[in-house]
Amino acid sequence: MTLTAEDIETRQAATALRSRLTGRRRRIVVYAARLATLAIVIGGWQLFTTWKIVDPFFFGQPTGVVTKLREWVEHGTAYGSIWMQIGITMEEALLGFVFGVAGGIVCGILLGQVRFLSDVFSPYIKAINALPRIVLGTIFVVWLGLGISSKVMLSFVLVFFVVFFNAFQGVREVDRNFIANVRILGASRFQVVRSVVLPSALSWILASLHVAFGFAIVGAIVGEILGAQHGLGLVIVTAQNQFDPNGVYAAMLIIMILALTAEWLISLLERRLLSWRPQAQTEALAA
Amino acid sequence: MQHNTFIGGYGGSSPRQTEPNEVFRSDTGAGEPGSRGIELSGITKRFRTPDGNAFTALRDMNLTVEPGQFCAVVGPTGCGKSTALTLVAGLDRPSAGTLRVGGTPVNGIASGTSFMFQTDALLPWKTVLANVAMGPLFHGVPKKEAHAKAREWLRVVGLSGFEGHHPHQLSGGMRKRVSLAAALINEPSILLMDEPFGALDVQTKAIMSNELLTLWDQTRPSVMFVTHDLEEAIALADRVAVITAGPGTVKAVYDVDLPRPRGAVQEIRFEPRFLELHQQIWDSLREEVERAYARTTSIPEGEGS
């Protein structure tokens, strides 16, 4: 049997269509399974507490969480509107994040590039890093008071080390050949950093940003729990002290949404900055 | 005799080979404007190994590349030929000996020298155009001018239309062309090449070799071309230096008197004179290759020196 060009073409078209359909079907199944998981967990939680198998006084209830959220939106919290609490927590987290990232990148590249500096400072950095940094929160509250600066400081410290170590490692991992090549092509020391060191450390730095933003929020919330006049952390402590699990969950839900939004924005930034990478790799990252 | 130098065409052993040799010498002669020679005398390079011992990569190496000459350096794996190139490039300093480029001692990286690496040294996050334009940009040429020049060089190496691609979107051979354009755009008087076509398949390698010769012929920089492919060395070079198994030193130097232009490197391999030279040089190289091979397969003898 011989195949004509047309036969081959129709067969290829059919195969392509089939694989596209399989792809779509798979995606629908995945989404359906995701929704089912959510429904089972939330629904189960609701039913178990309604049937009193677990005590809603300790575990709260999904409907209670929704009621609490509505109450916050309509009447505000004890410390002012819910939007103000969110705004303050985000302000603290973002400031800590921005300063921490900037400081981490600058110090990481400096110490990664200048051997002398890294030899001098590495034991101290290791020592500070060994400290559970949350305990610094209490010190910052004492130093900087109950305002937002103590929370920004705690966020900063948490973010700084994550970004610093990644930037430092990224600089150390730069392909020696790339550096030798641009040096021979005539690059000055600054040009080497700008054209080779920074871009090649960038994928390390960007990878650290995902974790770093989580830490920024942790810093802000923990700082608020330790002592504050406003913010989501304060809302959580208050709810906890009033034996109101729904309030704790409602605040947690808000934080979760904020963190996921930030994560999504960072992924967008990452995809934009690393658009030069081979396609397969970016797809794997996005999945 | 450790340093046995054979110079074809000057020994007078065969009058037949004297003539073409002189002909080609006259047009590569030292008078070439802008060309600089390379001179290694008594170069020794020792490295400190992580366990604190000294490792000698090169020992008392002497080699001269005349201005505008294409010199191939062949030797077994690990004989220090790449180390010699990094020294000439100024990326590293010799432990002993003097190294001159264009008559002046090498003291760090100098402009006028280009290097083509064995592995890809193209920056993966830059486009092809930006990769080629790097050289002029580092030298302070305005961006527009540098890009125009890069475009021109990409046309020369046959990659017009690929300016906006990233290196990973190109084949191995195309990436080598980009590297070549990036190296030549600075109009070097010294071109150092470290097994530049080593990773390519045989056909692509032959094509790239032909193009390299054509481009070299237009600007005539002095070339030091490291390879372990003897056929490639003879087909391309004016002079072939054989390096001993490490620590490397020059065992013998052969002048290749095949007339230029050489034409296709695939065909020159069948010329009687090519085969004759190949036989001669291989006799000398084989010993070193065997020694290097024996070292990797048996228990290493103590590093005596």
C-alpha cells in the first residue's frame, strides 16, 4: 500500500487534533478534581462541625468565617476598617520586602565579587543567620516602638538573608568562561558585573523572591502579634484572645489571598525577565 | 634531544618544498600592517592543587608565532595547550619565562586579542546581535554604530536574519559562527582559538574550517589554534607545534608548506604532500599521545619535578 501526500497530511491533521483534544480533556479533568478536593475539604469541615463531631467552638465553621468577613467589611474591626488593617500590613511587608531585596542583592553581589569582603564578613553573617530571627522581633519592638517601623525591620531582616544567600551563590556560580570572554572582549570590571554577573545571578535571585515575599508577610504579621496598634496580626491575636476561631481563619484567608496575588505578580516578573530561556524550561516553571 | 625542531623548507633536505614555502612566506611576511607576533620563551606554569601540591602544566615552553601566521598547537589531552592560550590572552600569568605579544611583554588582558573558547561563551540571555555587538560596546562605541557593525559581521558569517534569536535557538555550527563574528568584530591582530570546533560534527567542522580560513585571509591576524585533531591542524595552519604529554613543552615545530589558498579542507587531505606531513608529525605526536594515555590508565608515577 502506498500513501499519497494527501493521505499523510490528513493523518497528521487528525493526530494533531486528537492530541489537542486529549490536552483539553486532561485540563478539564484536572480542574474538576481540584474543585472536588476543595468541596470535600470545606464541605466536610462544615458538615463535621454542624453534626458536632468536632466542636465548632474550637474549630470554627466555613459559614462562620464568611459571616466574620462580611462583618469586617460592613462594620470594620475593633481598630478601624478592615481595609486599613490590610493596607498597614501590606505596607509593612512591601517596605520590608523592597529594602530586603535591594540590600540582599547589593550585599550578595558585593561579597560574591570581592573575596576580601566575603572572607571578613562571612563568619558574622553565618552567626546572625543562625539566630532564629523571629526573636529579633521583640528587640525591634523595644527599639522602634509599636509603630510600623519595627515590623518593617523584622520583614527586612527575614527577606535580606534569603535574597543575600541566593545572590551570593548566584554570583559564585557564574560561568568562568563567560567572564573570561567578556574580559577579553574589553569589558571593565563594572561592565563584567552588569553584563554577566547580574544577569546570570538573576535566575537565582528571582527564585528567592518567591520565598522572600512569604517571609516579608511573616515578618509583618509576627511583628504585629508581638505588639502593634493596627494590622492583620493584631486582628488575629485579638480574635484568638476572644476565643473566636472564625476570626483567626478569616484573617488567615485574607493573608493567603494577598500572598497568592504577590506570588502571581512575581511569577509574571520572572517570566518577563527570563524570557530568553528555552521554551520548555519556562513552561515547566509555569506549570 | 628534548627540543628537536624540524622546519620543513628550511632544512634544504628537499628542494621541491622550498619554493612554495617561500612564495607563501612572502605574502604573510612580517611586514603585514597591524599584525603582531607571539613569542613564548621559557614559559613555565605551575598551579597549586587543592591538597597543597604544585602541579606543573607547562615546563620551559618555547614557541614563536610570526606576525600574520596561522599556528596550530597539537598535543595529547591534558598537556597544557589550553593553559598556554590563557597565558597569551593575559587571563593568567606564567610562573616563569617571558611572554611577548608584538614585542611587548604580556601584562594582563590587552586589546587587540580575541579568544574563541571550546565551549560556548555566548551569553544566553542576550540576542545574537547583542552578543556580537558586545566588543565594540565595551570599547565605548555608540550603541547604534556597534549594532550596525554587528549586523555587518553577522552578514559576513552568513547569519543575516538571525539577529533577534537567542543562542539556544541556533544549532551548534551557527553558534560557532556567532562566536567567530564576536571574536573578529574587534579586528584583533591576535586570534586565540581553543579547540573552537571540537564539539561540532565532522561535516559542520569542515565547513567552519573553510570559513575560518577565508575570514582569516581577509584580515590576517596571527592565530594560535589549539586542537588535538592533527588533520585539522595541518589543513589550516602554516606551522604546527607538537606539545609533549604534560607538563607540556614544545617537542617539535613543523612548517606546513601547502600553498594558499588551500581550498576545501576536505579535499586537501588527499594531497600527497599533506599525507607526507601528516605521517611526519603523527610519528612525533603518537609517542606523546601514548604516554598521556598510559598515564590515565595505569597508576600515575610520582610527580618527580
